[in-house]
Amino acid sequence: MEVHHHSHHPKKWKEYVTEFIMLFAAVTLGFMAENVREHQIEKQREIAYLKNVHEDLQLDLKRIDTVLNQNNSRLELLDTFYTAIQNKTSTNEDAYYFIRNLVLRATFESSHVGLDQIKSAGGLRMVKNKEIIIGIQEYERMLDATLKMEVVREGMLEQARFKMATVFDPIIQYEMMKGQRYQGNTWTRFKRPKKADAMIENNPVGFKELLNLVLQGSNTNNYLNIRLNNLKKIGQNLDNAIIKEYGEKFD
């Protein structure tokens, strides 16, 4: 039987070049496709996180208004009380009523889901809009300043509450606590007692110290309101920038 041997001709250099180009093109296209896919995933994540920031800001703006309203109501209450003291028309019953309500406070609690997600995902690098980046940074700084002022107010009002324990009659306080309301105007949650002891006359030094602590703590609402209004303005501007950039992409 005759055996035929197939001869192998060496490839021409053009064939090597062609194979190299095809291999290079396949690797490059695969790399580009992977980059496009990663970019799309990151973009979707960016939109989702900024949507959460938008929703957080909507909640924050409503809560800011609520806290501002309660702070302003307590400042009006403070003015009414001190006008009565200056005019010497304040009774012991009035003192219990005003002081017990003035040591209450409304605290601002920020929704922070979206901002926390952005931080955990590597910071602001995924946000491309400079206006939004600056807005987030300003909002975080003002939020921190606002919360620090709340801490200052709480420290002063806490001292006032401790002083109440040495000036107020516990039986009258108990009766006021039993009759407190949790709906409606929560800045006047405690009702005026029908009858109170003569603490103004019997303990003038302690009463004056208590008044000063209440005044300092309640007056902090003025400084807190300034920061809350600044936070509100920054939050509104940030939310407008987010809506302008991403609003049409939100589900």
C-alpha cells in the first residue's frame, strides 16, 4: 500500500500577523465589554444611591419644619413666661406649667441611608456632578454643626431638669405627668396644675437659679433655628440639583 505523507508548509508572516490581530482584537473587545458592563453597573448604583439621598432629604426637610415650629412655639412660651415674671403676674401654678413645658425639646433626626450607602461604596468618587458633591459636603458639615448645638441645648436643659428635682414638689409633678397629653400641641404637653405650693416665695434662690437654667437652655433654640434654617436651605439646593441631574432616571 502506498502511503502519502502530507507536507506542512510553514505559515507566511502575514498569517501570523492576521492571527495576532484577531487575538488582540478579541481580548481588547472583551476588555472593553467588561469595562462597559462595570460602568453600567456603577451608574445604576449611583442613580439608586442618589435616589435614596433624594428621599432622605425629603424626609429631613419635613422634620426640619416640624422642629422649627416646635422651637418657635417654645420661644413664644418663654417670652410669655418672662413677661409675666417681669410684670409680677406669674403664679406658682404658672411657674410649674411654663417650666415643665420649657424643659422639653424637639430633636432633629436625619435620615441618612443614601449618604451612608455612598460612604460605604467608596465615598463620593461615583458621583460625577460637582454641584451635588459640594452640596453633600456642605449638608454633612451643617448637619454636624446642628447636632452639636442640640447637644449643647440638651446639656443646659438637663441641668434645669436636675434643678427641678430640688425645687418642684414631687406630688405636683406626678399629677402633671399623669395628665400629660401626647397629641396635639406637644410643646405644651403638661397642663397647668390646679393648685401648687408656694415655691416662688419659699425658695426664691433655688427658683431664680432654675429660671436661669431654663432661660439659657430654651434660648439655645434661637441658635439652633439658625442652623436648622441653613441646613434646610442647603438641603433644598442639594435636592434640586439631584432632581435636575437624575430625576428622569428615578423609577
